[in-house]
Amino acid sequence: MPDHDASPAPLVASGLSAETFVVDDRVIACDGGDGGLGHPRVWLRIEHAQTFCPYCSRVYVLNKQARHDHGH
């Protein structure tokens, strides 16, 4: 049985699952990983608790211990 982390469940559309990353900053960059096989780097801002990348659907969840002003 695989281990499940205690991260909040991501918002998932159409039953598709996405990678979830817990981050400490409200502004993060996503390039899809995979080096040259990823996507153009985009900057994302977490307004509330989480956001997702419009290219690869990765979900970024703000760490509950992160300061509210991180990444202003």
C-alpha cells in the first residue's frame, strides 16, 4: 500500500490526478520539470491556500507554517 502524505487534496478536474507540492513562498516558478521536456517557466501566485499550473496541472499548496507575507 503506497504512503499518502498529509497534504491537502488538490483540486482535480475530470478525475485526473496531479502532482502536489507544499511550498513556503506565495510566489513560485513552474517549468513542468523534466528539463527540456517541460514547458515555458511561468510564475504563479498563491492567493489563499493553493494554486495550480495551467500548463502541467501541478498543484502548489502553501505550507501552513509559512508567513503570510512570504513572496510579496
